[in-house]
Amino acid sequence: MNRFAITYHLDGSGWAKAQVQLGGSNLECDISYFPNDALDDLSGALIELIMAVGEDCVEVNMDMGTETIRPDNRRSVVWPGEPWAYVWDLEFEPPDTLNVVVTFHETYPDTDECANHHSLKGSCSFHQFATAIVAALESLLVSEGLVSYRTKWMSHEFPMSRLLLLKRFVAECSGQAISQELKQKLVASNWELDRENLSTIGVYKSA
């Protein structure tokens, strides 16, 4: 299965840079803070996929006038630029496969298919993908801190709760299938558990 890796850092006021690797393919992204928070949305999509395991959704085809019931295992996330965008399409196949397609759009939204192309496409371990996102979030937290992050990222708050949820998932789900019991355990939050997770992040390490 392909290896997924990501580095992500703020690059001045309202801009970020990311380097993404999936197997032998690499993608460099210049990302704007507006209109949405790219890394926050990507980590949120992962959490939604985890919590949707075992659930179904209705897919509506407006052109055909049909409805299809399918597993609730797909999410899309936009990483905005000005005016370009990178659209992430994620499909989770339990127990541990994530299909990833990243499409570059010269302008967003646009209807000119000739202006769009797949920049990354492949499959990787869902657990390893989540682990890489946790590492990227932790690196941001250590390098920027909460206040600097909010200032540089134009009032977007650091996604602390999503980081903690994904840390719990990475620790709890290694080698096991996602179950209702595990999902309930992930969201059972208290301050002591949060402190324990924070103690393993950079400057939060216990003395």
C-alpha cells in the first residue's frame, strides 16, 4: 500500500505551504486562509469518516431523478488558493484503506474540465494517513502556538479538539476495526484525558 506523508507550515499572513506525498507522487500546494481553513477541514473530514463507519446515506442523482443508498464513506475537502484550489476526494474502505484523489483547479469553482487535472491519486492506509495529519497538526502547534496561529491564519482557531480526537484514534485503532464501542470511546472526553494527550506534544511535555 502507498505511503502518505505531509508537511504543512504557515507562510506569512494568511498563506500556508504544504508538501504532500502519496506513493511516488508529490504535490506542492500554496494555500489561502479564505474562505475556509484547509487543514482544519481535512482533519474534520477524517473524523467524519471514522464516525460514519457502519452508517448509510442517500445519494441523489438530480439528472436521472434517482436515489441510491450507499455506505457513508466519502468526503470532499477544498484547499483554497487565489483563485486556484485543490479538491480532495476521500473514500474510506474499512477496515484500513483510504482512496485519495487530489484535483487541481486553476479557478474555483470552475466548469472548464480542461483546466482541471488529477495531481495525486492512489490508496494508502487510513490509519497511516491519520497519523501523518496528527504529526502535521502537532508540528504546527509547536512551531506557532495557539495565539500566533490565530494571528497569522487570520482569526481561524487552531483545531485543537480535532487534533485530540485524531490522536486518540491513532492510539486506539492500530490493528483493529472501527466499531461502535471504539467510536464511543473516542468521543468520551474529559480534561484529564485531554491533558494526557497534550503532554506528548512538544512544549506540553511534562517536566
